[in-house]
Amino acid sequence: MIVDMPDTNVSKITRALVSVREEGGAVALGRVLTLIIVTRHGAEEEVIEAANDASREHPMRVIVLMIGESDEEPRLDAQIRVGGDAGASEVVLLSAHGATGSNAESLVTGLLLPDAPVVAWWPTQTPDQPSRSSIGKIAQRRITDAATQPDPSAWVGALGAHYSPGDTDFAWTRITRWREQLAAVLDQPPFEPVTEVEVLGAADSPSTPLLAAWLRLKLDVPVVWRYLPTDEWASGIKSVRLTRESGDTLLERPDAVTAVLTQPGQPSHDLAFPRRTLRECLAEELRSLDPDILYGRVITDGWDLLSTPPTEE
């Protein structure tokens, strides 16, 4: 069900939500959180689809906030989606024009689920310091995406400078499979210490240095990382090489959807390694609403250690 509400206000939207639930039988009592998505006009459908898919694992109310130009005529347009048009969530689209969009917090406060955590997600246009933004201040978790920034490399490099507990970035979420696979490799024989690491990735991959920073933090060995030319590797992380006394362990993508694990004295293993979807990344970040302590250490301590020699035993 879709209900359009042109030129409205928050009070009318709240009443309409109650009416829609009563008429359609939709129940909001099982919603576990409120997800606020701050995006631009024309980019909302992709992120709404990702949120709807993630809502099947995390029932929630989704508030999509789109701020128009400041010189427009003041007006608030809204749309409510429930049922088949909203997955297991309620979706409220807010399109603020002119001065109406000057106070984003006031637009969403009256629509938050009572006594439920708030998660903020900026899929495209992201404040320099999310935790200090009007929406970020009311959220327990704040999600950004370095891959959508004009300069992903610079954005990743600055994550530690404005980090606040509760922040996370999809550049970190996208390396979960890499971290799991590499951790599994080191949990198997031979139990030899890693002496050196090499991480390679495409120029558009902000996840590459984050993976390098995680390995540097955890292994305390020299980690070399670099971006590859586009004609050599088009997108994402290309490979990780772990050097040990018995030889190199190499986890490498020959293409965008698979990876090959090569270890000394063992046959090669083909693994499914497709790029993670928005839905997968969002669902993972919503599984725990506590601050990601490891992420905070990686973008601060781990990042600083990338250019620092390892500790001598």
C-alpha cells in the first residue's frame, strides 16, 4: 500500500501511519529499530530496496529524508509505504523543500519508534562528521559508505580523525569475508608466524587499505598495500599474500565473483567471493547496535601503524 501526502506536516504523517496500520492490519509493535536514510532526490529507490530486503531480518521503520534546494518554496511532501511495498518495514519518505529542510532533526523526531534504537545511513551525501550532524546526534549507529564519496581514498584516510563510537563504514563491512577467510587460514597448520603481508586492490577500493590496517593491527608485521591500475584490476580487493617460513599463502581474485586460495603443500581451493550487496552490508551492520570497537581500533590505531615498523620481540 502506498499513500501519497503532498504539502503535509509531521503530525499529519503520524496520524496517517496509525490509520494505515488500522486499515491494513499492519502491526508496528514488532519493529526493532528506526532506520533514517538521508539521501538525494532520484537515488532513493535503490536504498529503499536494500532496506526492505534487510527488514526481513530486522523489522523496522524506515524514514527516507531527502532535502531539496534551500531557495525552493517551503513545503514537505511525504509518502507512506506498507505491506508488499515495504517488505517487513514501514517506509516513510520525506521530501523537504526550501526552509522546511533546514532542521532535519525536527522532521524525523516525531516519527521515531518509541524506545527503539535509531540507526542513520548516508548512502551518498555524507556530512564530514556524521556524529555531529543533526541526524547523527540522535542515532546510536551511523553508517557511511566511502565508495560513494568523490574521493574514496581521502575519505578512508580521514575516518579515524572524526571517529565517534557508533560510526561504521561499508568499506569495512565489505571485507568481512576476507577477514573470515584469512582468520580461518591462520587457524590451520602450519602454525607459523606471518612475517610479511601484501594487500592489492583497485583504485576505487577504499576497503583495500582498511584490510591492510586490520592485518597490521592484528599481526604486527610489515604490511605493504597499494592500488593497482584500472587496466590491471577493475574493482575491489585483488589479493592478500601472507608470507611465512614454509612459503606464501595467497588469497586472490581471478575475477569479480570468485577467489583462489593457494597454500604451500596443499591443492588450490576455489571460493565464492562476489562483491557484497547493499542489502548484505546493511543487514550485517544492523545485527549489532553496539559500537564496533574493532572498527574503531582499525581506523585509528591500525591506520597509524601502517606506516610504523612492527614491534620488535
